[in-house]
Amino acid sequence: MSNSTSNNYNNNLMQCQDCKGHFPLYTLEGLLPAQFKDESSFDEALLCLKCRRKAFEFIKEPYPYQVAAYSDSIVGVTIIPRITGSEAKLQYGLDDSFLDLLPHVTARFVSSAGEICKIKMYEDREILERARWMFGRDVGVLNACRVLALLGERIEHPPVGAIRERRNFICQMFLKQDLFEAPELPSVRRSVEHRQGDLHQIANFMRSRLIEYAFQAEPPPPGVNEYIDPVNGARILPRISMFEAKAQYCMDPDDLINCRLIGANFVQAAGAPGIRAMYEERDVLLVARLKYGGDVGIVYARGWFAARGVQVEVPPAGVFRERRNRIREAFLTKGYYAAPELPFVRLYVQAGEGNLEGIVQNFAIGWFDR
């Protein structure tokens, strides 16, 4: 390394005020301003990760409000705050490899595939302790979340105040019945964010729905599950786009995180090529039934969103669904997605006009193979 290069490199580093080593600022292992305070003094020092860990062994940071176990004064029970592995990643930057040795309890929930599964629930306090050691005190945890966000990772801030208190309480209420409450469920969200609803009724409703979906699930409408097309003998696996999932089943992107999908080539409005995520419709239907409480709940959700100006649609039925599935499968088999509003797609679905093989071939030649 030349002298000029070496000087430029050293100019980008700063000295740790404990070990005297040189490190960059605000990286996962670099220097961060660590604060130390007691009853009579307050100090701040730039420390590397190793030195922050060493300091953490002797100077313990207090837990945020309602992270460690506490007594609920209203109902007189001890609350042990717990979070899932996904929340540990979103809120503290930890992945599964850091959770393997932590104690946990398990709870039941219904997956997007309609199966009863178990999920691990970790003590919030244990997660925070592991993150503090991993990243070097609270300042390191905050910095890690910032770095991960800059790298494109999804990050969430832990809830605080009354919202954290209600989240902890409803979580414990569910765990007493061996249940996991999905935070995106409307009844749970209303209870946590707005203090609406009776927690005992919500938990009992969740238990009854768990049993219903495990043993007495509503049958899917015709043309939602995989089937063999009687017209051409093709295997049809109905899929829908994110827009259709939102308009027809009132889903958000986060609702579909566990739904199976594939990517398909399509042409954007500006003429540039893109990739469209296509979800298995049976997975989307199961998630929507779980979220809103069966088919009747989905219908109610459509009405609720429509009354507030959100665009909603009723899924196609009968011969229109059959044609939509048939033409969509023909395109997806070639790796393409053709938007339902395209004239030749609309004509085929609504009136059965056009030769399916010719439609797909002309689309490929006109848009992708030229």
C-alpha cells in the first residue's frame, strides 16, 4: 500500500478511547458513543464493539419499561413479555442463529396453508440481553437496526408505553390458552392500538377459530384449489397478483409473507419490463379467512373498505374464473403475466374469444421476443 493510500485509509478511522485501536464510525463493529452515568457523574466515550461488550459486563443498562417481568396492577397477574423470532429480527436485528440457546415457550397458530403449527415465544428481556451483547449495549442495537435498514432490511421499532402494555397483556392472555395472536388480526390490532374489545372474548374467539380451521374448514370455492382443466387437460394452479389479493381479499403485503409465490415477466405502464409476484390463491384465501373470520368476514371486510373509498372486487366465479385461470396458467407456463385489463385477456375471459395458444404466442412476440 502506498503512503498516500495508507494516509487516506487512516484518515477514515478513529481511535477507540479504551483499547486505542483504530476503527470506522457507525459500522456494526466500529466506534459508537457509549454513555456512562451514575448518581453523580456522566461520561461519554467512543468505544469499539469489543470494548462496549467489556463495559457492558460491569455497567448494566436498565430495561425499558415493561420489557422485564412485572405485575399488572389492574388484573393482579405477573406479565412476562414475550416476542416471536420474527419480532426479534425486526426489532433487535437478531436472526435465528442467535436464538437457538434461548429458553422459550411454544404456542399454536394456523398457518397460511391452513395447518396448525407451533411458534416459539422468547422472553423480551432475554432477546434484549442477547442483542445488547451482540451489538454492544443499547447504542449498538440502535446502530445495528440503522445499518440493516440502510441495507434494505425491514426494521420495526418495539412498541412503547400503553401500546406495549396492552400488547404484553393480550399476548399473555393468549399464551395461557396455548395460542399465538397474530398482531395483524383486526380484533388484536384494535385491542392493542385503541384499547377496544374484551380480551377474554377475543382469546375465546381465537380458540374456536383454531378448532374450526383445523377440523371444520370451509371448503374453497370451485377453481381456487389446483385442478386439471377439462377443456385442454392442463394442470391449473390458480394464482393472483398482490393487487388482486388486496382488492378481492383485503390483504396487505405483510399478510402474504408466508404465501407461496412465483415471479412472472410483465410490461409496466411505462413500457419497461418487470417481475410480478403471483401468489397461490388458495393460500391467500386461507390467510384472509383466518384474518377476518371466515368467508362472511371477508365479505364484511370488502364492504368496510369500499365504504372508505378503497377499491375492492368480488373474485370471478363460474366460467369467468375458469377462463381467467386457463389463460393465466398458459401465460405463467411461459413465464409471463398478462394484466387482466389488457383487451385480448378481457375478451377471452368475458366472451371466450380468441385462440389461447395464439394469444400467448402473439403476446410473447410482441412484447418480449422482439
